Amino acid sequence: MIEIGRWQTLKVVRSKEFGIYLAERDGDRDAVLLPRKQVPEGLKAGGEIRVFVYLDSSDRPIATVNQPKITLGELAVLKVASVGRIGAFMDWGLEKDILLPFKEMVGKVKEGKEYLVYMYLDKSGRPCVTMRLYEHLSVDSSYRKGDEVEGYVYQVNEKVGAFVAVDDRYQGMIPKRELHKKTVVGERITLRVSEVRSDGKLNLSPGKPAYLQMGEDSEIVYQTILSYDGVLPFTDKASPELIERELGLSKNAFKRAVGRLLKEQRIEIREHSIVVRDE
């Protein structure tokens, strides 16, 4: 049986001026057309050729020797060619763009932007793609705690965190407690593996290990105090929300940074403020 959305080797069963018809064997009724402009010279009836099968603009199966950017069951980054009334159409390297239905979008997509998607067949057997990737990502990575990884943000849940496709294939997440700046779908970021869970999924952190991050954080705190004319109007007893809003740091990171600055004798803590020490 000819499969939509996959590469397969088929046999030439008949030839016409406009192309050749291919099937698994002679006599098959579900022969598919390979347009004449794509037929290799010398290919005749009975010969075989490897082709990719998809649907043309009239939803009829058609073969091609051209290389699509994604095939059935795969993930790939595709660019939005246009947005229409039923969804977005994405360039996958073939003459007819592939559909990303509205119900398969995560947030609003924009023409010209690229998104990581998974290819599937809808209920009518048409090739489509989805941005809902959770079920299609693997959990068998070889990464360990402390490893640096590259990730694609494919979904953000304000109550849970940001879901990330590590290397565009592995399941990862930045927990809410680690999100200290705005993170959006489609963003690519460098992360650190903070935990490999028992189910193989990766917990991720946008920061470096605490002992390395502390130096950068302490400089952020120091420069922020200077921007307040040398007097920060709150201490490390302030609420996590206030600290994150003003400095983009978690309360724990803020306290570590303040501790380092105290040790270096660059600041002093007063009852309701932190001030820069006179040189």
C-alpha cells in the first residue's frame, strides 16, 4: 500500500505524456503519478524508483523525487509561508505548502517566522503539522546533571514553567521557579541540566551552577544599587516578587549575591536598605 508522507520504492506500471504511474506491483489500482519533469531519463515500465508521496492541491496522491524538509513522524523547523482562514501554511520544500491547523498552534504564529513542528496525518489522511510536541519528544537522552544544552521553547505554562525541546528532540522543562525573565514560544536558549528525572525528562535551568552564577548575580545587584544612587530601598528580606521585578533574580540568588558583596565589603545592610560602602 502506498503511504502518504513517506519515502518508498515503487514500480513503473504505465507511462503517459505527462508522467509515469507508480505502484507497488503490476495491477495495483492505487497507482500514483510522478510528473514527467521529474522522471529520470531511461526509466521505463517495470523499472523502480524511490519517491516521496504527498497530496497535490486537489488532495490527490502525487509522487516526487524532491526532498521534503520533514516526513511523517518527524520533527523539523519550518518557516510560515502564509496564514489563512484554516491555519498557517508552512514551507516544507515541496510545491504545495503543508498545513498547520489553528487548533495545532501554540500561541499566535507569524508569517516569515520559523517554528519546530511534528508531522502527522489528519483524520482525512492529509499531511499536517502540529506545534503540540509534548507526546512526540524522546526521553532517552544521554545528558547528565550539569551539562549545557541548546533548547527550543515550544510551550509556556505560567503555572508550571516553560517546556523545551532539547536538541529539537528531547523532553525538557524549565520549572516555574527558574523562570526569572520573559520566555516565549519559538525562543532558542542555552540551558543547563539541573536534574535528570527518573522518567528520563530533563529539568533545566537558564543559569550557570550557583558557584559560577554568583559572580554575575552579585554584579547585577551592585549595579542596581548604584542605579538607586547607592541606596537600594529594600533588603534580602523583601518579597520574592519585588526582587524578581527589580533585578530579575530569584530570592535565593539575590541573597547569595548580597552575601558575596558583604564578604567583599562593597555594601552594608541597614534596617530597610542596602547601601554601597564608601571607598
